[in-house]
Amino acid sequence: MNDEKFTIVSSPSSSLPSPSDVEILLAEPRGFCAGVDRAIEIVERALRKFGAPLYVRHEIVHNTFVVNDLKAKGAIFIEDLADVPPGATLVFSAHGVSKAVQAEAAARGFHVFDATCPLVNKVHMEVAKLAREGYEFVMIGHKGHPEVEGTMGQLEAGIYLVEDVADVAGIQPTQSERLAVVTQTTLSVDDAAQIMAAVRARFPSIREPKQQDICYATQNRQDAVKIMAPQVDVMIVVGSPTSSNSNRLAELARKLGVPSYMVDSPEELKAEWLQGAARVGLTAGASAPEVLVNQVIERIKALGAVSVRKMDGVQETVHFPLPKGLKLD
């Protein structure tokens, strides 16, 4: 990416620029990643093939618009498998589930389709493989996030969660000769690197993944924000409050000195956020649909922006296959 293609603008002033000066700079890439595309397609195909109701454990992806759209089509979102009738069709969310949830679903006789993102599943397989070799694990992630619960739930014991650098000193693995580290896929790349450095300092021989666990889409969207931040006066992130990767985009922009706000719908965008802004940066988390981005663009235009310019950026071509049994007639 060549930063010199863009004009660096001054900090916002107290006066509102004239409409001809207000521009929206649109991040590239933004919005849906391959794992989210796949998860939504699994639910929609299962609905078409098996009919409603279709049960989904947890939000299929962390986006209110997507969840409400699928509800309208016949999906029922649950947290407790006891709420699913025997023999029903059940989809696991993109975040992945624990071994205990998988076992319970099998015991209850559900027809299961697993929408776990393949990049999350890669972490699960690595944990399972190394556990068989006697490894314990340090997991870098956010407590309570379903992806973290799913990954830690691959084992009954021997996996220790750290959320920040301070947590590293407090964990007490039973041994350090066979110790490996894994991470949540939607973390801040920079924060994860700092925590990883602390983990490495305490456990110099810890085994690290051959490729980082943070997914390509998370990395690409954060890189785009880093390029965009010096060029805009305010950053708008389209994403739901429950979306980890969307929150990380807003946090990153703030760390780079740009006022940043998350919106779950165009109605949430406030005119005062744009006061004095000559250029508005707009991006979207990996679970936010493009239709929402377009609606937010129209809302910003209604508040004074007259042009939209898309950044150059990484073109994502990743595609994940669907599970067997979802081919439509």
C-alpha cells in the first residue's frame, strides 16, 4: 500500500467544513471474511434444505443485522442445548464449541452442521495434537468470548488463559518443558504481540504456532485502519458491540489518535461525531455486512459528505468449502 497516494489532512477544527470538502474514505478490505461468509451460507442452505425451525447455538456470527435476518428466515438462536427438541437440526456458530458441547449434541441425537471457522478449527486441531504429546497451553484471549471457551474446552485441564501482560506472571502450569501458546483469532495484532513477548520472556522454550493464530482478515482490517488513521479526522466502524474484531478496529484507531465510534446501524451515528471533520474514515468488522456499510454511507452523506473514495488495499480471495450434506437439489 502506498501511503503517498492520499493527502494527509489537518486535525479537526471547531468549524464544520463546507459540504464540498467532506469526503468518506472507505477502508479496503472491510466487512465479511471467508469464515463469516461460510457460516451464514451454512445456516441459509440448511434452512432451504431442511426447513424451519433450524436451531443455532449462539449467534452464528456477532452481528445483530445478520442474526435478525436469519431469525426472520426461521433460525432460532439458543445457548442451552436443552432448548433444542430431540432430532432437530443444529448449527454450531463460527466461534467453535467445546468437546463437552459436541458430546452433548451427539447424545441428544441432533443433526449437526458445524460452522466453526476453519481457522478456529485449525487452532483446535493443534491443541488436540500437542495435548496427545503431553503439552500444556497458554491461551491469549478474552475471558468469556465463545471462541476462547470453545478452544479451552478442547481439553479438560492444562490450558491457561491470559488476557493481558499482567496475567502472564500469575499462571502456574504444572511443567514448562512441554508448553505451547495459542491465541484467539480476532485479537489486536499489536496487543497480542506484547502479551506474546511477555509469555516468551517467562517461558523461553515455549512452542509457538508455525503461523500466527490471528486470522488473515483480522490482520488485514487492522492494517487498513493503520494506513487510514493519519488521513482522517474521525473513524466510524460498522460492527456490533459483541464483535471482538470490530471492537479492536475502533480501539486501534483511538490508539492512533483518531476519534473512533462503533455503530450497529445507521441510526446510531450521531451528527456531533462528525462536527468539524473534513474526511471521515469508514470500515467494518469481519461480521458486518456490506448492506450496513452502504446504509451508513448514506447516513453520512445526509449529514454533509458528498463523495466516497475507496482506499487501495489487499484483495481477499480466501474461500472455505461447506460441510457435506448441504448440497441443494
